[in-house]
Amino acid sequence: MGTVYRLLLKQHIGGAGIPVVAKGDEVGCGQVIAEVAGMGANLHASVSGKVKDITDQYIEIEESSTQQKGFHPLSGEGSVGDIVKAAGLVGMGGAGFPTHVKLATKLEGGAIIGNAAECEPLLAHNIKQIEEHPDMIYRGIKYAMQATGATRGILAIKGKHGAAIKAFKKASNSADKIEVFLLRDQYPMGEERAIIRDALGTLLGIDQLPSAAGAVVLNVETLSRITEAVEEHRPVISKHVTVVGKLKSGTSSQVFFDVPIGTPIRTLIERAGGIDGNYGEIIQGGPFTGKRATPDDVITKTTGGVIVTMEFPREKRPLGLLVCACGGNEARLREIAASMEAVVVGVERCKQAQEIKGALKCEDPGNCPGQAEKILELRKKGAQAILISNCSDCTNTVMCVAPKLHIPVYHCTDHVMRTVGHALIRRLQSV
């Protein structure tokens, strides 16, 4: 029996895909297996094999013992946006917004911004891709400029990534008007509105789209997949993933390129060396915003990381939660608190966190006005320790207050950072 790949019908913003294959069908790698009627993205078989099962949530394909060479190509006809739509491409940095919709934006002289912030700690696949294949990202920016009418391209990247910056500049041509913008080395500089604020000097409202600033922001892997779709007629059938944590092979980040969509997480962890003894949880995504997963969960078009953590500490003191729009939400903090066997006595939101369409958005991502009021409120509610999910600057302000009140601080990323010996998210070194 071959490996079974489970391809979720909804891996994006919008409606779920509608299967166009039946149980028992033989399918080839790259073949369309589900389509969407409205907002969404096509789904393609990531391997050759037989359709093992179909539900309202997924299509399972049992891999054939002999895999075909290559993939079923796209037709390659139409505009850049048409080809990208046929490829089933969505934002591969985590949001999953259908890319062809972004490329339909008419910028009239605006900018395409390549998001190379790789802001979540420990994730490394985007930077490694720039170092090894900068030309794919560079040409992706050019195709996106062509589709939108943008006259300017920007790669937004943190200055600490010198090798990637050098590689990208080497692949550049000044005539194309594509430049590099250096971001601050803080979280969440990869948030769309933070990038636009810093790179273009415009702070968008929480309900405004990047187009209001004359911009479209695309993750670097998304840009490389645009190039693949246009030049190779390749559908989206794989994902670049970082695997890190409590592994027998060590705690360094490992990058796996072109992992077939639908690969079980346990398979990828085994490729990375396997779990080293007991563990706390598996996170799918990054330390700040990832979600708890099981070994049976699968890689999707938006999976950036797989993290295996140490076991959780135990906290017997009454715990207060401070929820930030830039990190784990209240449900995530309660999940962590339960794993710590802690009793939650109060919840507060970061001063700048505003709810829009059921999700929290920060009024000015990465720039904090202070959290003293919220810490005092949690103390009034009986909190003797606090668990926070704040960005770098908000956490810095928390640490200016909580220690003076003798209130210990946990961050939602602590168990991840301790697993790999990384510095905890606390005070900013520059402050």
C-alpha cells in the first residue's frame, strides 16, 4: 500500500472545492481534482494514484508504486492572471487569499511588494529559497507587475539576511525598477499593513486593503509559483516547509522544498529525523500564529512550518490572558493555559486590537502605545501570572510593567523557543 495523501477541499479564503473525480478513479500528478464556483482555487492531484476516498472535507489519493515523470501541465493560455487562476495558486505565506484576485487589481503605477520578512521565528524556507533561486522570485515580481500595471517592484526583507539580499540583487536589473527595502528585525514586520507602512509610508486603516496604498503584497513563495505557472505551466502541487523542534536529528531548522500537498505531517517529521521522546504539541505554522496539529494532519498550500515542542511547564497560580491581534488569539491562549494546567481568571485585549469580520486587527502593527492599563486590569481580576501573545513592541511594554508588579510573564511562543534554545520573546534589545 502506498502513502495516502489527503488533499483538503478548502485550503484558501473562499468556498470549498467541488470534486470533479470519483472514488476509484486513477489520477495523474497535476490533474484537476476539484474546482470552485466562486472565490477560491482549483485543487490538483499532488501525486499519481487512485482516489481512495472523497468526503465533504477532502479527497484522498493512494500513491501509485510507480510515479509518472513531471505533471499534467496547465494549458498556458490567457493572461498571467488566467494562468495563475488555473494553477490554483493562493497566498502561500499563510493567509491563502486567491492570487488571481490580487493580480486583477489595477494599480495604475503602484507597487508590487514581495514579502520576504519570514517574520515567524525559526521558519527558514522563504529566505533559503531567495538564496538558492532568487531569479524565480524576481521574475515573479515582474509577472505580477505586468498583470497589475505596477511600475515599481519591492522586495521587503530584514537586513540580517545578507546572503539572500546579495543573491536577489545579483539577479536584478536596474531597468526593471525592482528594489530592496530593509525591514526592522521585529515581529510582525511581515504583516501586510506593517510592510506597506514602512516601505511606502502609508498606514492603512484596519478595514483597508493594500490597493488603497497603490500596492499588492505577495509572499516570496507565491511569487516563485507565479513564475512556475507562467513559464512551466505547473499547477500548485507542492509546498516549501520548515520542520524544527524536538527532533532526534537536533533542534536546527530543516527546510524541505516541494513537499507534495496532502503529505501527512508524521511523514515529514520522520524525514526530519523523528520526534525525540515525549513532546508537548505539534504546531502547524509558526510559533506566534500557528495552530495545534496532530501527526495525521496534512500539509496544505498555506503550511509554512511544522514544529515539535517540549512539554509544557505547569503553572498553579491564577493566570491572566493578554490577547494581541498579531499573535495567538484567545482560543489559542486558553489552549496553552489548559496544557499548563492553569486556571484562567481574566482576559484582556491589547489596546490596539480591534475586531473586524470576526478577527482581531492591530491599528498599527508592531508599534505599541503601552500595556500598563491591561496588566493592572488583569491583576485586579486576580491574576498572579500572565500569558501573552503580543508582538515584539507590545511585549517590550508588558515587560516594562509586569516585573515591577511581581507578575511573571509567559509568552505563547515560550515552549517553542525553549525547545530549540532560542531567546524568549521579552524585552527589545534596542530599547
